[in-house]
Amino acid sequence: MAGESDSLTQNLTIALKVLVETLSKRQAQYALIGGLAAGLRGRFRFADDIEFIVSVTQFQLPGLLEELVARGFR
């Protein structure tokens, strides 16, 4: 079980880094929300996903989604 948890944590860390890099590169406004954000601000809460609220223009959205898919997201 610990191996699965470590793997999940590593995958979430990599995904978070890639998301932040991509959103920043695309000059999107974003905020980390959900369990992961709560854990960073206070008491740890296990999270098996990453939740963002993102603000992009209608023009920016297709390119952002294409880049995320190219970087392994679905």
C-alpha cells in the first residue's frame, strides 16, 4: 500500500508542476483549489487529484487544451 501512495504522490507532484508550467506559459490566471490546496494552507487532507480554477479567454482555450493533451493530460 505504501508503494501505491508514494507513486500517487509522485504522479501528483509531476502533474502539478506540468500544469503550473503550462498555465504560466499560456499566461492563464489560475488558482489551486480542493484538497491539495487545503493541505498546503492548513491540516493535511489526502488528495488523489488536482483541482484548479482557470480563467482564460475563449481564444486561448483551444491552444491550452491542445498543449495539455500533448503533455499527457486527458
